[in-house]
Amino acid sequence: MADARTDDTAAKWEREPNVVWRLGPDRVLVRRVGGDGLDLVGSAAMVWVALDGPRTRADLVDEISSVSAAAAEPEALNAALRELLECQLVRKSW
């Protein structure tokens, strides 16, 4: 499913700076400073870990596909980016 918020191939994605996180054995624990904590699992957790700096969609696909081809599929990647955007954990820039 196409999503204008997540389909832009020229955009660079990055973590919001006001988020602290820890990598667990099967999830990523994140917490916005002054906000609630969340557990990221699956594709969202993989995207979070891959965002160790600003990355394009192509960068994310390359990084994530080495771990999970399914998580790097367009629908899974869009869903993960959408979830992270809606939780205000990531931002995109050009």
C-alpha cells in the first residue's frame, strides 16, 4: 500500500533526538524524554536499530535485508516507518 508519508525515496530518515532506548533480546525499548515508554518489535525494531544515522529508504532496505528479507519488503518497511512516525520516534528530512 502506497503511503505519501513513507514512500519518498529522496527523504532521509533519522531518530528523534529526544528519545532514549535500549536493545533487548527480542525488542527495542524506547522512551521519549518526559513521555511514555514503548516496546518495538519486528520490522519497527529493525528499522530503529538501522537508524544509527540519517538513512534513505534504500539504505534501510540494504541494512534490514541482511537480517530479514520480509522486514525489508515495501509494505513491512512502510508499516514500520508509519508506526515510528505516529509515535514521534523518527523524522524525515531532505
